[in-house]
Amino acid sequence: MGELIRYDLLFRARGFDGVRGAMGAEGRCPREGQDVSAVCRAVACVSSFYWKPLLCLQRSVVTARMLRAQGIQAD
């Protein structure tokens, strides 16, 4: 949920360019045992508890940031 809040704050303060600039470095090749679908399921689950409607862009940015944090390449 923290990533969704972070997205909202960045978007409000800096617009989409600020969000894109804060995406972080590209991920590396996935390490063995990493499951991209697990990250996607986690974002979908948390999205259902967010207090306002989410757009595709918000879910996509959060998913990409979480995948990159796990070392998985996400564009």
C-alpha cells in the first residue's frame, strides 16, 4: 500500500514526469525462484483495499517498482 501512496504523492507534487523519474534503476535478470505472478497478485490484492479507485497506470507503476526492487526487469 505504501507504493500506491507514494505514487499519489509524487503525481500530485511533480506530475507524471516526477513519477517516471522516481521509477528507479532497471532490474536485473530474475534470480532463481522469483515469481513475477506473485508480485502481480500482491498488487492486485492491495489494490482492492485502497481507498480510492485505481487506474491502470497506477497499478503498472507500482508493479514495475516492486518487480525492480526484487531484481526483476520491468519496463
